[in-house]
Amino acid sequence: MLNFKWGLAALGLEFGAWGGTWLLAERSDAALVSYLLLHAAASGLLSLALLPLLPGRLSRPRWATVLLIAACSYAVPVAGFFGVLAAFAILRIYRRKPAGDDFDSVQLPEFDQHQRRQSQFRHAGLGAFLGNAKVPVQARMRAMAALQYVSGRTASPLLRGVLNDPSEDLRLLAHGMLDNLEKRINRAIDHELTILQAGAAASGQQPQCAQRLSDLYWELVYHDLVQGDLRQHAMEQSLQYCSMALQHNHGNAALHLRRGRLLHEQGQLQEAEQAYAMARTLGLPASRVLPYQAQLAFERRDYAQTRTLMRELHQWGALPRLRPVIDYWNHS
């Protein structure tokens, strides 16, 4: 704070210095020396009085700051003394607040996995989090609960990785979630089979039922909900109903792609290649078919054809997950 005693003393000495010369109309050397001494004392006291008003970063070193203020006040008669006073008054009134005062520190809210059920959030690192035995079990269980709002293709591998976890609670939860996913699809399959067996052909619903059944069996495979013999059975059933649907709707490009992928999974590469070609002929975007055609050519060790297809795929910029593979084949 301002030292009022030194400030008043400085004002008194300054007025005394001018009063002694002007009021008494002194023109002698003694009067000049008297004025200079009183003015110097007033400037020194003024600098000491105003020093506390400066911010800490501007008041160090203190002796240099005191000398600077006193020199500014002493160098210019009258205007220097009152100019220093005016400068400090303006500095005090219009001093900018520190940048930190514009921001408040608040406590982070607790993250709720269930708050944004329909949002598409990233799952990077979730597998490592679930597999880290040092993380508390309750925290990992909350992370697993969030997987019920994630697509089965993402959730199934993560849940299967927890089936070997040392914690029995986590194993049971993972098994239950996988079982629920599989049962939901199996109930839909049973419903469609009932409709198909109840005379769907007579009512004209057979193509639609066959396509839905192919979709459901493919979902079991695509989401990695079945393995081993069950996976093979699901692929065979999906292929059977896909072929049945194509008999009534041969121009469905998406079904031809499905048929190609199923044949590809079963190792029937020649038939799969024909199905992929038919899907492109019927107008399916090349970006959806080319990756599977390139994979098929690679498995047949036709590397020249693989490179040709990958170069054709290079023009498609909306394939970020395939970009490293595309770049490799285009620069190899």
C-alpha cells in the first residue's frame, strides 16, 4: 500500500522548495541550492512512497526502481514530480488484471458411461484397459458395461479377451454379455424361420425372409459371436439363404457382395471372384469391393493383380483404415 507519511512529506518538501523561491522571489545561488536539495529530498521520498504500488515483477531490484522514479521526478521541475504521481494513478486505476483471473478452476465431473448412449466414441486402448490386472475390478466392470452400447464387431473381441481374466466376476460378466448378444440374434432367427415355415412362399414373403435370415446368420459371423463348427454352420446357412434371396432378386449388388465374402471365407476363391465381379457390375461402389478383390488376389499369390487393384483403390480418399496398406502397395 501507499506510504502516506512519506507521500505527504514529499508533497510538503516539493511545495516548500517552490514556495521558498517564488514567494520570496529569491534569485541567489543559495536559493537555487536550497531548491535543488529540497526537490531531491521530495523526489526520494516520493519514490519510496510509490514503490509499494508497483507489481512485484516491476519493483525488483528495489534500489534501481527507487533511483529510476526519483530521477524521473527530479529531472523535470514541477512536471516531473506531478507527472510521476499521475502515471502511478493511471497505473493503479487501469492496471490489467492477471490472465489467470479470467479462468476458474473447477472440479472435473465424474464420467458416466451411460450418459451418451447413442454417441460414437473412441475405443482406443479399451482392450489394454480391460486386460490390465492392476486396474480395479469395479473400474473394469464399468468399462465392460459401456460395451453394451458398442457394435458387436468391436465388443465381441474385447469381451472374449476377458474370458481368461483372473477375476471371476469379470469372466461371468463377459460370458453373460456375449451370451445375450448371441441369444438376441438367435431369437430373431427363430422368428424368421417360423414365418418361413408358416407359408411365407404362399404369401410372397419368402425372398424377404430369406434375406433377413442371411443377414442374421452373417451377423453371427461378422460380430464374431460364433466360433469353430458353429461359425462354419452360420456361414453355410447365410450362404444358403443368400442364394435363395438372389433367385428372386438377382440384381441386388449387396447380396452378391455378401455371397462373395461367404464363399471367400469358405475358401471357394473362384466363385467368390465371380460374385465380387457381379457386385461391381451391378453398380456397387468400387471402394466397397476392391479391398476384398485385392485380398483374394493376394491369397492366390497373384501379386501383380493385387498391386493393380491397390493402385485403383489409391484414388479413394475415404479409406483411412486401409491407407497404410494402400501406401505400401503403391510404393513397393
